[in-house]
Amino acid sequence: MNAKPGRPRTLTIDQIIDAVLAEGLGTFSMPSIAGRLGVVHSGLYRYFTDREDLVVQVMDRIARQAPWPSTDLPWREHLEQIGEMFWTLCGHYPGYDLTALRSRNVSPGFLEMVLPHIEALQREGLEVTDATAAVEFVRGLVLTSSIDAARLRYVETRGDLPEHAIPGFADPEKWAGRGWYRRHLSTWLDGLSQRVAVLQPSAAGRTAV
């Protein structure tokens, strides 16, 4: 026997999240997800208060399933590998970069997954504020670099633009996706290494006492 017209279809949160990832993080809307699932638009609000609430839960799943690196790495390699992990997410989930930057809320899953990495960086000699700032810097640099790389790939296809007036921007690495990102990251990590070198003797002294 067919269900009566208008009868709400039973869904799970996982099914809705699957639909968002299939639709695309950067382009989905509540009506488009409802259409993909074959339900009325208003039915989604039985599960989520608004689109932002749905975004947070999608990002929560992504964070929990992300290929986080080992926490046993030296601090510099650790941060580099966290960066590579975020690049993987940007490549695997179209729209992840813009969504992560625009989202007003941080998912519980991200906080849960990132905490062991901040603690590991502390064991390597970073203060908690420096460890937290370092992870956030790498994350933000990947997200903005991913967005910028997409824009530059589009610009590169146009033949009506003048040559770059800024010499550094004429470097082919600027147009090679991660080349410019790695230059920025290396410069920042070089500066952080000097800070760690200053802090480590102080930390050792406090431990000895």
C-alpha cells in the first residue's frame, strides 16, 4: 500500500549528510538536499535547526574520518603533515575550503580530533597557545591557498591578462597549486623554530626544578 501524499519519509542524519556530500559542500541548499532525498523541504528541519546546523554536522563527520597524522612526529613534520591532511580534505570534498572558512561554528568532532595534536606539539616544546595557533595557522593557510589556487587556475586559462608586474608572482610556483603554500609555510615554520628554541631551555629548567 502506498504512503499517503505528504507523509514524511523517515530519514537518518547519516543519509542527509551523505546527500550533502554527494551534492557538494559548496553548492548545496536545503531544497536541493530535500529534492535529492525525495522529501519535502520543511522535513529537513525535523533534524536540523537551519543550514548552518547541517554544515556543522557534515564537518563533524569529515573531521572524525579525516586521515590525521601520527602524534609521534617531530613538531615541524607534524604540522606539515596536518597541512597535507587538510589538502586531502580540500581535494576529496569540493567546497570544503570555502565552507570551513565561512562556517560560524566549529564542530565537536574537530575539537575532539585536534586536541591530541595540540597536546603532542606541547610535548615537543610549544606552549599551548603556540601549539593551538600553529595548527590554526596551517589550517587557514591550506584553506586560503586552496581557494587561491582554484582562482589562479582559472586566471591562467585566460589569454587577455597582462604580464605580472610583481616579480614574485611571475614565479611558476605561484601557479602550481601547493608551491606558493609551501613557501609561506616554510617561512612561518622557520620563525616558529626560533621561538621553540628559546622556549625549550626554559621548559627543561622548569622540569628540573
